[in-house]
Amino acid sequence: ENNSFVHSTLARELAHYVTMYSPLQMAADLPETYNKHMDAFQFIKDVAVDWDDTKVLEAEPGDYITYARKAKGKNDWFIGSTCDENGRTSKIDFSFLDKGKKYQATIYADGKGAHYATNPKAYVIRKIEVTSKSKLSQYCAPGGGYAISVMVK
């Protein structure tokens, strides 16, 4: 049995596809592991591998970072947020989106009781409609984060 452990939540691992730039992306685990979380794996299937634009929405070095990146050649955006062992509530606005357009945001976030050391696999997925006027407060568990796909409706 593999008892190794990453100091991160599942939602934060999804966020790394946005916060850590690399045109060579990989899913570094056994297929059986991903089969247990196919709803969360959808983000990995959707996320772009290259970008036309990058925005830093909020940041405090050593504590947290939230990026928004626009998919190359598309109007879809992807947001990733990671935080340190203290957890926090992230507050972002969507003013970077095209005015007058409606988007569907799928939020992959830390679930109730999520914690990098004691409950790393707790996650929730929800969908909301957003526009350039929308704002979001999103909880990040200790060692956690969130990933959001923002697709034109």
C-alpha cells in the first residue's frame, strides 16, 4: 500500500493546472485513482494547455495566489487559487470577462471538512452563471484551493 501523501487537497491539485504554467500537462496518478473522481477529472479534460492572457486576481507571497487565464484562441477562462496551511476566504471579481456576455462557471472547491493533512479528498462541484459584474467569495481549506472553468454560454 502506498502511504505517501501530498500536502494539498484535491481541489488545490486541480488549481495547479492554472497556477503553475506548463504547456506539457499530465495527470500524475494511476488511472484507477482518477476513475474514483471522474466528476473532478472533468476540469483536467477541459483546462487549456496554453493561454492568450493571464491575470493575477489576488496574491500574498507565501500565503496564496489566484490566477485567471484565458484559453488560447477561445473566450473560455480558467481560474486557479491555492493557499497555505492556514486556509482563507478568497474574494474575486469577474471584471476581466467580456462585458455583456454570460458564462457558466463550474467551481471545483474544497468540501466541508477538507484539510490537506486529515481530509484531502473532500471536494464539491457547483455551477453558477457569471458575467463581468459578478463577484465570488470562495472558501479555501488549509492547504487547499479551488479551480473554476468559465465557459461562454
